[in-house]
Amino acid sequence: MDHAIRLKRLRFRAWHRGTKEADLMIGGYCDAHCDTWTTEQVDWFEALLEEQDVDIMAWAIGTQPCPARWDGAMMEAMRKLEYVPIAT
């Protein structure tokens, strides 16, 4: 599948998780970073999206230990939360 089409599908899946909090965290992360992802990074994110939202969010905010499979540079970027726009 074409890289651009994969990214478009990922964006949709990232923004349609089921709760607003998950949409903002996972969708916001995808929007902020996916344009520069390599094929391997896209593979990682596609696999991550198969996990439960509560687990992804817990790993990202540090309330549960992150499994070694997911821990790394991309999860570290998700932990920073600099990609979620906060209206004041």
C-alpha cells in the first residue's frame, strides 16, 4: 500500500478511538509526527493501534509500566504530550 494512503488510514484510526481523551492523545500524536515517519515507524504505530486505548494512554502517561515491545523513541515522544493543543 502507498505510504500516503497508509498515513491517511492511520490518521483516521488515531482520531476515532472511542473517547475524546484517546482521540486527543493518540490522534494528536499521529498528526504531530506521522508526516516524518519511516515505514518501520508506521508499522510500529499500526501495531500499537491494535492495543486497548486505556493501555496506550496509561503507558504514555506513566500510570502503568510500558511493555518492552512499545517502549522506545516513539513512546517517549508520546509521553511528552507537546502535540496536544490545549485551548485556554
